[in-house]
Amino acid sequence: MTRPFRFAVQAGYSTSRADWVDLARRVEDLGYSALHVADHYLGPGTMIERTGNRVQMMACLPAMTAAAMATSTLRIGSRMACVSYHLPAILASEMATIDVLSDGRLEIGLGAGWLAEEYEALGIQLEPPQRRIQLLRETVEFMKMAYGSEEEVDYQGEYVRAHGYVATPRPIQRPGPPLMIGGGAPMVLGLAGELADIVSLKFDKGAAAGGAGGTPASIEVETRKKIAWIMDGAGDRFDQIELETAMYFVSIDGVSEITSGAVMAKAGMSHEQLSASPHGAVGSVNEVCEQLLRRREEYGFSYITVGTAHLDVFASIVARLSGT
């Protein structure tokens, strides 16, 4: 099954209401399908400096709500809401509220969590991966049960428990908003294959570092491994899953201010390696379109996300491929 292309922008770095509303409307006007918001809470200081991450100025759920209220067709998503940071029953109600306020334009992205410094700063115990993934499983199962039932829900998991729960408000989308799970390891991708509507493949920093782990052949092998883990979890429902990935290395000839040479130096990869990577978009508009078409054919990637830095640069690709 060949799915039509969709494109999203991941944001969260605006510092005022006007900037945030303007960004949401620009994303919509440029033809993107969705605006994604990450779920991070570290402010400036020593903790975030240890991570190399940028400060996310807007908290995920309120920013999603504001973007939904400022637009009319744009889908609004979390990429990814960390299940360790939110009580599942409350998160289910908050997400359903956004679906109602957006008139059915919500996409729920959930993740198991990974940023150790953020857990430390927030005073939350960073459990081993297996436990975090189990919490993710139970949160997704609970949400599906709550959104899909008109009756009281009783859910008794190892970490998630609810008794006599009724999801309010009822989400507009039935049986519920589409669920996206992201990751790069066998357990989480197997879970995503089993339960998610959209699966996001995480950026492999090891492959981007060059050397034997970053050759085009090894990138292809690693990507196919990840897709195989999704397929193992999905079984006969694999064709129902939308595969999403993000473009981290972007330089489009005649449009980008950043040169392809600078992008190659940052990635530690050659043009050939970036062309093979699911996370690179380097070349002319025609070449980048051909790269995306080839990856859709080879791997199934039809949902493409870019950061706000590439919002305008990638608009020519969106105009060419969106919906095709």
C-alpha cells in the first residue's frame, strides 16, 4: 500500500503568543499537514547544557491547544508526550479536550522517555527501559479503551490503574485520535507496530557519526531492521500503519542558506550517505523529491517532519509532493 505524502513541522521554541500563533498559521498556509510539539521542560542552565538540547519555551499541551485555536485545517500533534511526565487518566482527558477544541484535528504522539537530565531536574525516577516501555504500553492500552468505550472503564495494569473511569469530553475522532509512537529499539518499535496508528523512527546518532556505521549499505540495513521490528509487532495490520521520520540534515539548492557542504560536515556524512539516510534532504528540489519518493518505495516513509529552521526551505517540497 502506497500512502500519500504528509508533511509536519516540529516546533516549540517561540517566546510569545504572537510568535506562536503566527508560526501555526504559517505552517498551515504553507500546506503542511500538521504541527508537532515536543514535550520538554528544562529551562536554561546547567542541566540542559549537559544534554546539548535547545530550551523548549512552550509547554506541550497548552501550546498544542493554542495552535489548534489559531488554525482551522492544520492537524496538531505531540512528538512525543513522555508518559512518565503525565498521569494517564488526566492525559487522556486533556488530549480529548484538544481534539474537541480542534474539531477533530488531534494526533497523539507518545514516547517512553529518554532524557536522563530532565528526569533528574523534574525529580522523576528514570526507570529502566523495560519498565518505561511497559508504562507506555499501559498508557496506550488505557487510552484506546477509554476513547473506544461509552461505558465506565476499569483498567488494572502494573503502572496504570483506573476504576469507573469515563473519558470526558468524548473525542471528536472515533474511536479516538490517531496514536503515534516513536523510537529506535526493538521493544518500543515492536510495541508501536502492535498498537500505534503512526510509527516514528528515531534518528540514529551512531549512523550519523560516519565510519562503518554510517555507510549507505549499513544505513539501509539498520533502517530495514527497524522496520522489521515494527512488522514483527504489527503482524497482519502492518499495512494500516503510517511510517513517519524527521529530516535533520536539510540543504535544498537555490533555497537554503545553509550549503550542502555545511550540512555534510555537521552530519559527518557524504552526499551519498545523506541521500541514503532517512533523515537527510540534500540537493536540488528535484533530487530531494526523488530521495523521498525512493524512500517511500523502499521503506514506506510517507509522513515527513522538519524543524522550524527548515519550514520555509521545505515548502517547495511540500508543494510538490503533499497528497501525492
